[in-house]
Amino acid sequence: MRVLLVTEINKTLIFSGFLSFGTMYLSAILKKAGHQCEVTSVDYNEAEQVCSTFSPDVIAYSAFTGLHIPMVEMNRKLKDKFKFFSMFGGPHPTFSPELIEEEGIDAICRAEGFEAVPNLVNKLERGEDITGTPNWWIKEGGKIHKNPIAHQVKCLDDLPFPDRSIFDKYPSYIKNKSFSFMTSFGCPYNCTYCFNHQVHKMLNKGDKVIRRRSVDNVIAEIKQVKEKYPLQYVLFRDEIFTLNKNWIKEFADKYPKEIGLPFYCVLRANHVTDEIVAYLKKAGVYNVTFAIEAGSDFIRNTVLKRNMSKEAILRAAKILHDHEVPFFTYNMIGAPGETFDMALETWDLNVKCRSTSTWAYLVYPYPRTELHNYAVSNGYLDEEKSKEFLMTYHEKSILNLKDKREIENFHKLFSIAVEFPFLIHIIKVMVRLPLHNFYNLIRKVWRGYSSYTKVYPKTARQSSVELISGAFDVIFKSKA
């Protein structure tokens, strides 16, 4: 069968190497099963053109919360013009399966799709009954068939490598020097703003919270990418890269000998030790990221349930400085109940960490998360407002906050305030002014500058023309 995969595609995602892993894995798995695959972005004109030439039997959407809105609308328009079976997978349908009730949607996949998607596509091709297919909610004859979730894939090494060639039709992709890789799936923590606590509840007996590929399997994939593309920088996108010390030790022995490229990874502050960072340094790490999220102990540990002390965060920063490993810090501004003074605590903690750069996001409590329930039950989020799905967590807050203007404006100026702490007295005045759009422009310019000059080594940066083009997209087109 011909399967069209729909995902978010733009210059920013291509240049940063952050295109959808789900899409690439599904393409590889479906092709292995004998099906044809094509990809398109969430753009009706592009999708219509691809449908006209490719004539898909199935269109599969990889839907995050917020992005599901334009996907549903695009699917309706395509249904009016073409005949195909539509399926939605990804985080949003997994945790909000009532999406199946939307007009034009034939099926939604809950949880992992590595086996569920080819299973359903194979049945469609053979003309078999699909209503009892595991992991799927299927709409047929006015009835919705709700099936249980099957066991997850046990050995990740059994999966084919992600099919990156599906994006080769985008000229900037084949020239890209940075590519992302996943060495593991899962996270053992239950932060209130994340879906992981829901994922843990959905696991069947015997399924693992954390699954990890072998070091040799990961290196083989990187070699494959290195042979085909001008790879200069490796981005590991595991939720926490350093969970297994023995794995990191083996990786530190093999990676520099067989790959030898600078890389990036995500840590968790309470996992940062001298031994772990020494292994990363030996392997050739270029920079790392860890999340602070909030400076206020109440917000960080009671509201967000990070279960992490300021001392642990500062200790992690010191260890990274001692080993001369550049690092970035992530933060969340505007949590339920947070005041401007609490947000200043976040600024202060970041300044003390002396990170290479820092980024901040406005808190958006996704439906079905513990944070969403907390916000609604404590009056920080109206029931009707909670149904407003934002396309970005950079523009505004949907929460009822005491210092909302100050917090929204401070979010826009946060990174600069950390970079230049002496400006904080001026910024405290600036946040009171109704200059939201101007401050957002400042945020985008600074993020573009810091992304291109601090995140990537010189060997992996784009040409001047691509840099200007990418910066233009970030400033004037991107929601980032």
C-alpha cells in the first residue's frame, strides 16, 4: 500500500536536526513490510500536491497536542478531494483518544506504533477485518471499536534504523550537518507537566519503563548517516542520556574510536557526577543540557514534582564547569501559582549556575497531565480555557496568574537577563510595559543568535546564506 506520512517540517527543524523520529521509524518499518512511503508537512497545498502524484491509500498523521488542530482540518479538506484511510498517532491521540470522534478520522493509534501501524496497514491491504487490531480505536459503521494496548517492542535493536531518506526531497535536508539520534526510549520520572506518568500507567506487565539500544547498534546507525550525509554534529535526543553508567562507559570507549564527532545530550542534574561527566568528556561531548525549570522550591518540587534541590542543580553546574563542558539550562516560566518574584528566583538560580546559555518556555498544562488537573482544581485554569490548545508555548499564558503581564514579558527577556545579569534592574521596569510583541521579537532574535553560535560547533554551522534564511524563518515565520 501507499502510505503518506504527515509531520511538522520547516527549516528550523531541518537545520536543528529535530525532525520526527516517529515518522522516520514508521517509514523504515512500513518499507520493510513491502509498502511505499512518502512524507509531507502540515501544509494543505503541499499535501494536496503529494496526494495528486502519490495517490496514497493511507494517510498517517503524527499528532502532538496543538498540532492536531491544523492536521484535523487538513485531513477534512483532503477527504473531500481524495479517497484514503486516515489514521492519527502520536502523543495527542494516545492521551486524548476522543479525537476519533472528529469528522474524517478513521482510526487513532494509542501508545507505540512500531508494530501497531504495519499490523493495521497489512490488514487493510489484505482486506481483513481491522476492528479488533490492538492499540487502535477504529471508527466503522457509526461505531467506535476500542482495543487494548499490546506489549511494546522489547528489543530496540530489532527495529530498522530510522528512514531519513524520506526527507531527502527537501534540498536543505541533504546538506544538513547535524542529525538527531535516539539511544533509548522512556523516562523513569513523573514530572507533573509531562505525559510520562500516564505512559507508566499504560504499560503492560513485563514492559519496561526504560528501553535502550546497544552501543554497537547506535554506532552502526551513526556510521550509516555519516556515509550518506555531511554529518559533523551528533544530537542525542534521549530524555535522559546518562541513566545507565555502564552503557555510558562502553559508549565512551567505542564512540571516539568509531565515530569521533562532537555530540550533544540531555542530562538530569541529580545524575551528574564527576565520573559520568568524565566519560562524556572522553567520548567527545561538545555541550549538554539540563533542566532547572524553576528557582522556587515550591514551584519546582511541589507544583512540578521535579524532586530536586537547588544544591543538586548547583552541584551539577560546578561539575560541568570543572570538566570544562559547556551546558545549557531549560526553564519554565509562569507555572500555576507562580508570581513575578518567584520567576526572579529562577533567574537568580540560572545566574549562579553560569550556564553557556539558557532558554525559557511558558508553562502550558497539557490536558490529561497532573499539572493540568492541578491548575484547574486550584483556579489557575478555567475549564473552557483549558480546551484552548496553543500552537506554541512561547507567545502567551492561558493561566490565571497574579502577575501575568510581568511574567509573560519576563519570559521574553529571560535569556538576555541571565546572559547580562546587570540588566535585571532595567528589565524589572520593562516587564511592566505593554510591549509584548517587541519583547517577543527580542526573544526570537536572541534565540536565533544563541542557537546558531552557541549550540553548534563551527564545523556544523550553516553557510551565511542558510544562516540568514534560517534566522528570517525563526523571527518572522516560526512559532519557536
